[in-house]
Amino acid sequence: MRKKYVVGAALVGAGCLILANVASAADVKVMASAAIKEAYVELVPQFEKTTEHKVATTWAGTVDMTKRLTAGEVFDLIIMAGPSIDEFIKQGKLVPGSRVDLAKSGVGVAVRAGMPKPDISSGDKVKQAMLTAKSIAYSTGPSGVYMAALFQRMGIADQIKDKVKVGAPGVPIGEIIARGEADIGFQQVSELLPIAGIDFIGPLPPDIQEITVFASGIHTGATHADAAKALVKFLTSPQAVPVLKKKGLEPG
């Protein structure tokens, strides 16, 4: 009788543990920049398997993310350029002190597959390439904002304005190049690498390179803040580093 009681108690205990794990599992809502997408989609299934949490991710460009957060949409976790995270913390949309830097990305250069590759070994060479290019594309995101300012500093903004195409929010610049709508384009290295139909020339040279830090922040209205923090911890863990590097990113 004593043996049956012990076995029964053990089964009940195991059942309670399973129920506790199920109860603690959460559906984490994330809105994220496409700059980290390739690494993120490889890492998140590992996180889900390890923790039993589920992650639902909305991908959006900076412009759309800003509109949606300003309009009051709520996610558990936001991932975008660090300065934007800081701004939303100031606005009260994200929790103060919740910013965590995830990855760094430089601006890359690409042309349509098979097209001649211009010399981009220095800022002066990039400037010359812009003056001779028939069409140029960049995004509305951090890399595009930087390139527009760079062309102003180079003194060529007026000369090239009629051949510049600014991609629609969320549209990869690589796809615009691949379709032949631009001869050369600029975007985060991590966003250019996975696009078919283009040749990645390389990052901007050091004298004009701009590194963007992509960071996360917990929304003030988050339903599953603890699970979101666990996801951030996983994305910044040592096991994430090789995946980030493989996808054109550096740890934050």
C-alpha cells in the first residue's frame, strides 16, 4: 500500500511539473527590423525548443515601426536601431533601462548580378561611382538616412538626385537592384547578403562607413515581459555569436 502511494504521489508531482511548464510558456509578440532577420529566424526556433515559449514576429521597416508604435500598437519586444529604441523610451513607449544591444551592422554596396563592379575602396572612389552610375537606390531605414546625408557631405546630392530611387518602407534594396530598377544600391550588409540576383561588392570603406547598432526594448504594455527578456538573453548568448557573424552581423 505504501509503494502504491509513493508511485501515485510521484505521478501527481510529475503531472504538476508538466502543467507548470505549460502554464509558464508564453506567446511572445515581437516587432523587428529586417536587418537582423536572417540570423533571428535561425536562432528563434532554438529558443522556442529550449524554453517552450512561442515567438510571433512582425517584420517592418523603421518608418512603419515608428507609425505603429506611435499609433499605440503593443508588442512584448521591439528590435530596431538603437537611437530609435532610445527615442521610444523617452516617449514612454518602452520600459526605461530595458535597452539591450543585440548586433552591429555596417552599410554594404551591391549591383545587379553580372554588372561591372565599381571600385569602392575609398570614399573618393564611392563618390566617383555615384557620379557615373545611371541609377542609385537606398532605403528609408538607418542606412538610407546615412547615405542621403553622406551624399550631401560629398557635395553631390544635387548632381545625383534625379537618379536616386528611395525604396518603399520594408522593401529590400537588393530586390530593387535585382529587378534592374537601380544599377547600384546601399543597405545594411545583413540585408543585402541573402538577396538573389545581385552581386554583393562589400561594405563601405572605413573612411565613410557607418555602423548601426540594433537593439531591443521591452514595451511598457508587454504581456509577456519575462519571456521577452529570456529571448533577448538567448539572442545575446555565446551560442548566438556564430550565427550573427555568418549572417553579416557582429555581436552588439
